Amino acid sequence: MLRFRSLGSGSSGNATVVEAGDGSQIRRLLVDCGFGIRQLATRLGAAGLGIDQIDAIFITHEHADHVGCAKALALRHRIPVWMSAGTHAALGFPDLDGLLQVAYDMAPIDLGTLCALPFTVPHDAREPLQLRCTDGASHLGLLTDLGHASSHVLQQLQGCHALLLEANHDPDMLEASGYPAFLKRRIGGEHGHLANHAAASILTAVRHASLNRVVAAHLSAQNNQPWLAQQALAQALDWPAQAVDVASAVAGTEWIDVTLSR
């Protein structure tokens, strides 16, 4: 069984738990931990988990809302932490006391019942990676923090049964916002964040009959509305808007099972 749960998604912090297996064979990967340790423990507790039940950490890139307490968490609880060499360098080469595992584009991370495949994305970070996760049968794509979908990105999302997909902003809301011009250019640029319509275009490119759960993630609190993201993504899938889930910054999502059919 493969399932996942966002613990919170937005500019204030991001973390997602991916779980695979049954009984004593369950493995759990924490993808990003952009909160303080106490807050992360509280969010894990709401998911029915303790920090001691996390088997590994994966950091997608060096931005603070994704790194958060990663070093302290890893060292305090002796949890292996995966990240690219570029992310490690961008963080100033922190000493992880032997817990660092270097992640590479298209090099699988085998956790037993759970396998995660990192892939590169275009984002304004040193060497950002996103993930495709599987238990051997079901497939989950995790894709946030990128300015556009390269052919490499689209290839890695083919055949996924569930997606957690960035829908960061509505371009009109971003343009009308009080953000300075340079920040608007960064967010809307080729290495920034996905607009609703760009996320919808990704879904159009990767949709298939067995894609049955989509979660809109990393929504801007200032430059988007959940209903706008839902509307755009649902239209690309020919689904009702309410069929698209939204990961909130405060509560994330409930546990979502990744199944082969709706």
C-alpha cells in the first residue's frame, strides 16, 4: 500500500510524508521539513505519527520553507537525510555526522517497501530535485517549486496514479499584488513557481485513465485562491472542481491512498 499526507504546503513551510508497506514492513519518507521541530512533531502527531517513525528525510532544495529543521531533526533522531550535492553546498556544507546521503537525478533511493526516484526540475535553487515514489505497483508524483515543466519533468510524471502538484499563483492576482517588480518576475519566471494554468498544462500532458488523485499544493496565500487552483486543474482533467484536493498551509491534507483506479 502506498499513501501520502501533506503536513502543510505554502511559503511558510512544506512537508509531506510518503508511506509504503504493511505491518512491520512499513517505511516512511519525510519529503522536506520546512517547520521547526516542535511544529513538525505536532503536525506528525495529527497524522498519527511520531518522529521516531520516520525512516528517512529527503530535502528537495535549499530554500528555508523546505529545509526548516532538517539538520537538527536528523542529528537529534539519527535519521538519514538525502539531498543533492548542490543543495548541500548551497546550505554551506553542514556536518550531518555521517547521516548525509547524496541524491542524484534518476538514481533510485531504495527504502525497502518504498522506492523514490529523484529528478531535476527548473527552479532558482542550486540543484533542486523532486520525486516519483512507488511501492512497486502504485506511483505518486511530487512536484512543487519549478517555473516550468521540462520534457524531463513530464517524462517522470507519466503513468502516476496520484500527483501532488504546485499551483502557486494566479497571474492576474500576482500582477495586481503589491509585490515589487523583481519578485513578480522571479515568481512568474522560467525558474520560479507554477501558475494555475501551467499546472493545468502539465496535467493535460500526463493525464491517463488511472490518474485518480490530484492535490494542488504550494498555493500562494496572497496571489491565489483554492477555488481558482481547483477550477484550473479540474478543467484539465475533465473532473468536477471538488475532485481536486488542496493542501493547505495550516492543515496540509488528510492521508490519501494511492490506488490504481478511482
